[in-house]
Amino acid sequence: MLLGLEDQQIWQQCKRLLPVDAGAYGCALALDTVCYSLWIALLLLMVRYSSKWDNATKADTSNYKKLQI
């Protein structure tokens, strides 16, 4: 439930505001899921290169290093 609306009411409002057929909603949802998953995977894979990135961009990481345990 969102803002006191049931799922069916939310779906009806979306259909009214964005007049797109249900197939297009399905494709958009699938593409959004794939892009989100790839973006998160890329971010997690790039953690190992964070120090190289910080050096290349001359980032000030002094406060961050104080927080590390």
C-alpha cells in the first residue's frame, strides 16, 4: 500500500497518467531490472580500484581513512 492506495488503484493511476500498453510497461520493467543489476555489479567490481581512482583524481580521503577500523 502506497499513500493509502491499494496496488490496483496505483496501477490504474499509472495507466491513466502514462497511456502506454501493458507490454511496454513489462519491457521497461525488465530493462530497468537488467540495467540496475549491471550497475550494481559494476560498482561492486570497481571497489578494488578505488585507491587508484582516488589517486588519479587527487581525492582527499583523509577523513575516510580516519573512519576505517
